Amino acid sequence: MPHLRPFVAAVVRPIPITTREERIAELDRAGHNPFSIRADKVSIDLLSDSGTGAVSVDQQAWSQRADERYAGAESYYRFQDAVRDLVPYQHVLPVHQGRAAERVLFGALLEPGQISLSNMHFDTTRADVELLGAEARDLPSAEAFDLSSDEPFKGNIDVDAVKGVLDGPDGHRVGQILVTITNNGVGGHPVSMSNLAEISAVAREHGVPLILDAARFAENAWLVTRREPGYPDWSPRDVARRAFELADGAVASLKKDGLSHDAAFLAERLHAAGVQTVRPTALNAVYVNAGTLLPHLKPQELPDQALSCALYREGGIRCSGGSLFMGVFDENNELVVAPPFELVRLALPRRVYDRSHWSTSPRSWPALPKTPNRSPATA
Ligand code: F0G
């Protein structure tokens, strides 16, 4: 039985319908880079779940009431109160985007030559660490590498590996430990509270700040209540509060998170079609294993990028692969260290698509309108 969507669409945007020939031309124009494809040539846009959700009437109304006064604005205090309800930190600094928060906080914490240890730095996060002349070192848990197991907390950081670095010759260079919840780079998996408690104790023992990249902290908290022994009676809000208490600070891109949807349904459709996805299915996205789907392509041929382009060419679907930020490239842009896996992420904008979008094939799409009905003037 399909679930009832507890809302209706009040404002709609027509989906651009393109021909295969148009999409091939657009891929050529975009240099086969999904980020360079024009959005008005994309029928189903699964590039990101960040800032792509449909806004509610309340969100629209509150944005009209936003207070833009230069200092002491009412909106700031409202924001601060909402944040303080969750985090115990003294300073709350709104900035325009998560990557800006990274620049501000890491700039205060990291010196050139220092190391940032993480369960996985997101691509902008890695770039911000490296721009400061520091090293971003990923230490995900071993379970993360088994894409088909149903381990509940594959987002965890490898605490023993962190201890190994801290107690080894590089120990004095560690400037921060950064735990990304949920772990976007390795399949959107959650981090358990027991893993956070362990890494918190290690960080405090060594006097190293523990920072959360809390872009999807609410999803993480909700998954903890569903999967971690000892937490089924906790509210996600209380789990989130506890997570922030275990850390010394956090950056959070608040353009995501806070709403859930049916990623499991899309994953089931893919499985029925014989396509492997990373298990367990995340909330913000479904991650497709391009490495096993396209075994004839070598890592140097970037199977994830190839699959992204094929999805666009055949279905007008835009998404992206991870090898460009997880692999290591030389100065000629040749892949020299292959990523541990080649994943394509189908990120799900919240409240935008419904099951009809997951269940139809381009063959059943409406024919191209004779006069494209796309601009506000003709709508
Ligand atoms: N950290 C994580 C885990 C993220 O997923 C992102 C952005 C950021 C930091 C940076 O935040 O975009 O507000 O500057 N992730 C988006 C994505 C872009 O599609 O996963 P931002």
C-alpha cells in the first residue's frame, strides 16, 4: 500500500521533456560533466538533496518575515534560540552555507601541516582543510567497505585507527577529529552513539577538538532511535542533543535534513531491475554500485561518471559519482589512486518527486509539446 503524502502541491514547476538527441548534444556541450548540464534540460534532477526541497507555506511565510537589519536582527535571535535548544556551544555563528562554516571554524582550528582525521571528509570539507595547508585523512570503519552487508552503522569512524595516529609519530600534528553525521561520502550511513562516545573519550584524552559535520544530524538521530540498542525510547531530538554534547563544536549545512522520504521504495525498484545499491539504504539518497554494474570499465575509465552520463542520456536523470573526490588524480588529471568503490548517488530532493517519477520509463513520458510550455509567459 502506498503511504499517504501528508501534503498537497500548491505551486508546481513543469518537468522539461527532452529527446535523446537533445540530451546527447547537451552532454557534449557540458563536457560530460553532470554539474555543467543546464537544469532546464534535466527531467529528474537527483544531483543533490541540498537546498532542493519544496518549501512549505510556513517556510514561505517566515521568509517574508525575515529581518534583514544589519545587527541584532530578530531573525538572528530566533535562529540562535532554535540552535541553542540543541547544542551546548557558547558561540553560534550563522553563515550562508556549510562550506563557509568550514572555512570559519577550520581556519580557527587548523594550522598548515596539521591533520584532520575523519570518518570521511565531504568534498568541500576536504578542500577547505587542504586550502589551509592541512591534510584531510579519512578513517572510515572497515564495515563501510562491504557495500552489501546490512551492518546498521557503517558511517562510524575507525576509533582504533584514530588512536593509532594519535599515539604514533604524527600524533602531535592532529588538529581536529571531524565526524560527519550521516556519512555522505560512504553511502549516507549513520554513526552510532556508542561510536561517538568512544571517539569523544579518545579526543578528550588527547586534548584534540572533536567537531561534528552535522549536515544531516536529524537523519542520523532518527536512524539511531531505529537501529541502536538502548535508544528506541529516545526522541530524535534528545539523541541529537546528546551527540552535540559529546563533541566540542559543529559545522552544519542546514540546507538538507529534517524531512524523510521513501528512498527505500526507489531502492526496491532498482533491486527488482537487477541493480545493486549500497545497503542498508540511506535516507537522503540511494547509492548505486557502478563498479559492479559496469564491470567492463576500469577505475581509470570512471564507471560512476559513465553511469551518471548514461542515466542522463537515456532517461534525462541527473546525478553524480564520487570517484572525482574520493580518487587521487595527478597533475594531468589521470587517476593514480582508485577510489575504494565507484558509487553513483541518486540524491532525493525532499517533497519534490513522488512514486510516479520512480515508476515510469522515458518511453511512457508525454510527447514533447509542439510549443514548449516552459517560460512563465507561456505557462
Ligand atoms: N558537509 C556535508 C556532509 C555535506 O553533504 C555538504 C554538502 C557540506 C558539508 C557542505 O555544505 O553545500 O551548504 O556548503 N553537501 C551537498 C550534497 C552539496 O549534495 O551532498 P554546503
